[in-house]
Amino acid sequence: MALIRPDNALEQTWIQKCCCRFMCKGPIPRHVAFIMDGNRRFAAKKHVERIEGHTRGFDKLAEVLKWCQDLGVEEVTVFAFSAENFKRSKEEVESLMELARHKLALIMQERDQLKANGVKIRVIGELKQLPEDIQNMAQEVMSITKDHARCCLNVCFAYTSRHEMVQAMKDISLRLRNGTLQEDQITDDLFGKTLQIPSVDLAIRTSGEIRLSDFLMWQCSEACLEFTDALWPEFSIWNFYAAILKYQYFIAAKKS
Amino acid sequence: MFLRQTTMNEWNILLRKTVRNGLTQAESFLFALLRIFIYVVQNVLKLRRIHVVGYFNSIRPFRQIADVSSIAEDAQRLPKVPKHLLLLIDEKNNDHESITNMIVWSFMMGVTNVTIADKKGCLENDLGTIETNFRERCKNPSLQLCSKCVFRLAGKVTDSSVHNVIITSPKTSRQHFLTSVKKTCLQMQRNDALQETLNPDAFSGILDTGKGNISDPCLLIVFGQRFTFHGFDPWSLRLTEITTLPSHCGLSYDSFISAFRKYAKCEQRWGV
């Protein structure tokens, strides 16, 4: 299934449209991050193969992107694969890589829709740990969408927040070494800007887990957190709207 | 004829504008209604929770405070207890009585380190008061176990005890992290080998030197209306289980222990 769906492919019911319009009256997060957890538990629950759970998870991502687009969310970051996930069984890691290959190829075929919708895609993480062909495909997807500016999808693949922070420290030290940065310029703000992903407004984790598992730790330090019991493939528009409402309360509480 | 048509057109435009404005206002009104509805539902849910607690009163009374034996019983029923508890308070006032209660309950449950951080940073000035309150409570013979507890501000390394209470604020913890970042960047600038070899474990080692061998928090309880980290040091919270309670003021034992029950249900999979 495609990542970018045509408008008529995910037609909302009138009540969903109404809710969407009501939501837009309040503050909308600029950047939403998702930990797409629960694909394997979904597969076990439905008595299907694990890979089927992951495939359904990707389909859900396409749906969620459409909901975000309708609300006017400018940037979405998803935790697709943690560097820690390489510890899983060889078969599962291989099937996940195969799924990534297939989906990246599909995204490349969608370049016209991506251009029409202005979607920029960035694949972020320790890409060197991935098979070479996937690294090349990821680079190509990033290069064909780099000039799109309406919204941005960051896919964290082979990612951990600690690695990202260490890489930022290395980048800062290189700038110190070549003289483009002075010691007193190393601030909270500079460190945040050196990271690859900007700060998050709303972080959502599915499947009832209540931790961030090394995902965007710096970026989420002021974000509104939402943990929902729904498994990722079962995450519904109502779960999403509930998270947005919580964000609106969060902003109201911040102002008060 | 022409004049009449113009007037009709103006009327049409005016009518459309009025309808559009009316719709926008109706939407705002409905949005406000929706928010009120959700607010009411949330409070009804809270009331229902109280009702449920009332239902269980027949089995076990709701406990505002608890004695040592019932805390020990609760601890035995839980499959796991956090070794390091982080309490993050974002409220107008700090209730010292409740804070002392939470420290005592935590130690009785089997927690060894309690870190308390308040958004405003006021608790850092109240370290002495919190310690005095706690020592006063430890005069009770059943609480002798925790009397050797060490109270300190974050970053002030002293000899760690079996039980430690660390007082900090999100700002202080973040500043400590940034100081380590700056130090590491400067070291890397001078040392090529470090630039190549630095990894998350190595940086954790640099950070831990200021912590006195206290591990990262296992459970974080956020008190207040906003469920967020409030800018707390991001490095130490990567695997921390996070939960929230509306307020720490006048907190009951049963509400506090609900966070421990939630933690006990969590399963760490370490990526597998």
C-alpha cells in the first residue's frame, strides 16, 4: 500500500471531518513523533505471521500521515527500527529489511505524489549498520524529496537518541577544531540545533508501554507525552484526536 | 434594473459573509462545547474511580497513610520495585509533609535512591527542612532501617549510602548534562583518538562521575497538569518508565502505590 494516499482513498466520515475542524480551532502541534509499537503483539493477537503485523503497521503509518496532513501538522517523526532491534532473531531482522526494501522502492515510485503533496522524507539513524542496497535506496529517497517543503516525514531507522547526541558532540568538536565555533558558543540551543531532528511538540507511544526507549530524548524534553493502550495497527483516528486534545490542554496549562 | 441587480449582488455577498461568520462562530461554540464535554467526561471518570475505590472499601479501606506492615505486604505482592525513583513536581507549592511521606513509603517498598526535582527549583533551598522532617519521622522504631539515609543536592558527590535522597531541578540536571557535553567536546578537540572512539557508553561513564554510582531512574512520576519531562536531563531517562499523578499535595498512600503497581506490570524488552 502506498505511503501517500489520494484524498479520496481515505475519505473521513462527516463526524471525523467535524472533529477535525473543531480541533483546528485550538493549537495544533507543529511536530508529532510516534513510537509505532505493537506490530508483533497485533500479529500474535490475530494469529498471523509477524511480518504481516509489520506490514499492517506500515499501512497504518500512511493513514496517520493523512490525519496529520488534514490537521496541518508540519513534521512527523516515526521510530521505525531501533539500533537495539538488531538483537532480534536473524529471520525477523531480515524480513524487516526486506519490508524496508519493498517500501522504499514503493516510495520511489510515488515521487510524483510526493512532489504534489510537498512531502520531504528523511531517513535518520546509524545508516551504516544497514545493508548497502537499503542505504542507497534511503539516500535516493532523501535526494528526490530534499526540495519539498510543505511537510516533512523523518523515519528513524537503526536509530537511538544516545547515538544521535554523541554524533552531535562529534560535530561540535569538529567545528571547534576548524575554528567555526568558539567554546563559549556551546549552549543548550546550539546542541539542539546540531541534532538532526528538531524539537517535538507531541510524542505518542502506542501499545501501553510507558517509556520512550531512547527515542528523541533531547527533542522530547519539553514535549507533551501521550501513552495509549492501542496497538499500532489498531491505532484509530479517535486515539489520535484524543492525543491532540491532550496537547491542547497541555498548552492551556502551560499558558495558565 | 441595473441598480436592482447590484443591490441583489451586494445582498448575496452580505448574506454569504453572515453565513460564513455564523458558521465560524458556531464552530468555535461547538469546539468550546466539545472541550467542556471532554472536561466533564474526564471528571466523571475521576469520580467513577473514587466510586470504584469506595466499592473496594468493603474489602480493604482506602488508605491515606499506611503502617509499616501493610507497606511490607504490598512490597511483597509486587513482582518488581524500582531501585531509583524520580519525582518530578510541577506545582505552585511544595508539600513537605507529602514529600517526606513519599520518601518513607519508597524506602519501605524497597527503593534505594529517590531523586526529587521541582520545576521551580525551590526544593534545592529546602534540603535541610526535608532532611529534618525525615529524621523526625525516623525516630519511630519501625523506621530505623532508613535512618542512615544520605541527603544531598545533585552534583555534590558524597559517599553514597544504602539509601540516598537527591534534590535537584530540571534546570540543574540539564545544566549538568550540558557541562559534560562541553567538557567532552573540548577533550575531543584536543584528542583525535577520543573523536573516533566516543560512544554512548563512554559518555555515560563521563556523566556518571558526578552521580556517585547511582544508576539512571527506573520510574519517573510527574506531578502536575502537564505530562512532560520539563526539560530534565535527557540522557538519564531513556529507559525510565513514566507515569503521572495529578498532585503531590496531600497525596494518599494508595494513589502513590498505584504508580508502583503500574511499574511492576512493565516489561523491558531491550529491543528484542
